[in-house]
Amino acid sequence: TTGTALSAEELEAGRRAYQLDRRHVFHSWSAQELITPMVITRAEGSWVWDGEGNKLLDFSSQLVNTNIGHQHPKVVAAIQEQAGLLCTVAPQHVNAARSEAARLIAELTPGDLNRIFFTNGGAEAVEHAVRMARLHTGRYKVLSAYRSYHGGTALAVNITGDPRRVANDYGNAGTVHFHAPFLYRSQFHAENEAQECQRALEHLETTIQLEGADRFAAIVLESIPGTAGIMVPPPGYLQGVRELATKYGIVFIADEVMAGFGRSGKWFAIDHAEVVPDLLTFAKGVNSGYVPLGGVAISEEIFATFAKRVYPGGLTYSGHPLACAAAVATINAMREEQMVEHAASLGTDVFGPGLAELAAKHESVGEVRGVGAFWAVELVKNRATREPLAPYGSSSPEMNELIAACKSRGLLPFANFNRIHVVPPLNISVQDARTGLAILDEALTLADAHAED
Ligand code: PLP
């Protein structure tokens, strides 16, 4: 059905879905009556069809999860096959799909992260990783970055750095926040990446010492912070964090929920730094979100803590066969079709140069940054003062206008505060990637009208 227009029945089904949604569905992170959610009737590869039958290029990968695009035939077939065989099995039993998914993930994750605990998504993965770290160390406090997102459940939102934590702040969960490197808005008055890196590491060590060097169970860090703005860390930073974690006996949890499974042009973003964390959380790209799945990859040392001692945690759907069958098929398809390599070359050949061109051309673009299929366009009112086009923590009429301009031209963008993220499926064609950049180029002309030289 590629490219065909929606039928009258599909359009009618979309209208009915919208009415029922507005009457009965309660949406995430929203003022329920102030939103106009978009109907998605059909999707294929990098494209989606909205309720009016418009075809849009999905530069968002939904919530940065459909890394292999929509409706990949190999993954759809694997889910159907598993559904015919065995739809569900309790976590205490052994299941072939789960065993194979665990084997593949252990093979891909760095170092000796060989043991896999499965969850239903990213937030649960973070919850369990922190719980494991606390039990392993016998300590309680947790370090995490201000500009971060780790999930919407109680602990995950509490260690999150963005304004959603503040809205959910009901007490101290032992979290201490620090500034991770972000040269464009440097907290350290740094003038280059090397300075930013060194000062960020000194700041982290000082924070550890002042807050109690023997009190921290874990440092939770996105290997490349995603939702907060795709800040690729400067060379040496993740190695420095690894050294500090080891020095103070702190468990290093790399949160790879968004950056993992090929998004950055390597299987895991931490692979760019060749660092091995103690725990690694994943979700999203592990099976492109076709069936909810997440998990924690666990080092042999932390595994040993629970070899003869009960791990007091679990989930009815841990290692769900449909989700694991989708993961096995996704990973195999990514390997067979060399999607991680494709994402890397998209970064160096298409998005890197293409976005740099937009930054040079458009006054509203303060900075572009990223790697692989993982890019942010940071929009400003003034390039000298770097005043954002929308205040931190909210949208603005200017950003809403830009998003609408993208959509009306056939591009579904991922927007966050004053940023547009370019995060399409990893297997988007070079031609479609260029089409998306051309639409963004046109739409940015509108944003330029709000920027001053
Ligand atoms: N961690 C990171 C780095 C994320 O980007 C996200 C979601 O965007 C989460 C955790 C939470 O994942 P989920 O929404 O699947 O619970």
C-alpha cells in the first residue's frame, strides 16, 4: 500500500478514533483539553499517514524508538509467528525468545555486561538498575545530571534533571544533581571542549566529596543525553566518569534507553568512548517499540551479588515472549541490513554537513550538534546572547509556528522546548533524509523572522 491514498473507510475510522480519543483517552504529560493530538492511521518505513490522509516523513521515530522504521516485515512476521506459538509466559519459566534475546543483547553490549534483566520500558529499567546498585553497594544516594531524562515513574522522574522532575517533586529520594558538559551553554565558563571536559569532571568530583564520598550507590548518566538536547560528551568525559565511579566505589549506570541500539552510529553510544559501565539500561530501539520492552545489562561483578542472595524485584511481563521475539528479529534485521553502519554514514555524509549548512544560513539556529541519526537543532532569538526561541521547560508561539510549518510541508519533527531533534529511523534512505532537511530549511525561514542579528 506504499504511497496509496487513504480510503474513505480509513479516513472515517480516523475521525471516529479522534472523537473517542478526546472523550476517553488520557494523554501523557498534557493538559487534556489544550491538546490537538495527531491521528496516525497507517505507517510504513520512515512515513506515516495522518487522519486527513496526508503523508508525513517521520523525523521523530515516534519517541525516538522506531529505529528500524515502521512495519518492518521481518519483525512483524516474527511477532505473528511468536503469537501463534506462545503469547505469554511467566517470568520464572524459561522461554526460547527470551533466552535468544538475552544472548544477542549480551553479545552486543560492551565488556562483561552478560546478564540481562528484562522490563517493559526505559523507566522500569532505570528503577531496577538503581535498586541493584543500592543493594550491591549498601549505599543510597544517586548522582544524575541536570539536563537529563530518565523516565516517568517515581524514582526515574526524581533522578531526571528536566522540569518534569520539579513538577513531580514530593521529597528527597537521595538524588544529587550535577552539571554534565554542554559547551554551548557552559556552566563552567569554558571556551573549548577540553576545558569543558576537565571542569565538568572537577565539578563532579567536588560534588561527590561535598555530598559524602562513601554515600553514593550510583551515578546515572545518559551516554549521550537525548531528550535534554543531544549533547555529545567531549572526548575523555565518559572515561573520567568511569574513573571517578571506580575511585569512589560508585556503580556507573549508563542510560542507553534513547542513545542505544544504533542511534548514534554505534550499537551503544558509550562505545564511542570505549568505556564499560557497571550497568546499562536499554529500551526503545531494542525492538523499535513494536512491543514494549526494556532492560538492564548487568556486569558479572554485580551479578555475583545476587548469585546466592535474592534480588527483591520483578515484573509479571519480564521477558515477555512477543517483545523478545520482536527484539531478536529487530537485532537480526539491523545486522543483516547494516543499519548501524548506515546511521553512522548518515551522520557524517548527510546530517552533519546538511545541518551545518542550515546553521550557517539561518539566523534562528544557534547550534547544531549530534552524531549518527541523533541530531539537535538549537533555536535562538539572538545568536550573540543565545536567548532560546522558547524558554526552558515550555513551548512558545514561535516554536509552535515552526512545528506547524514542518507538518504542513510533510515533515513530522521531534520538538523539545527550543529545539528540533533530527532523529529519523536509522534505515531512512539518503534521499528521504535530504527531503526532510529541505523541508526543515524552508520552515526555518519562518523562525528567522523572530531572530535578530
Ligand atoms: N531513559 C532515557 C534516556 C530516555 O530517553 C527515556 C525515554 O525517553 C527513558 C529513560 C524512559 O523510557 P520509557 O518512556 O520507556 O519508560
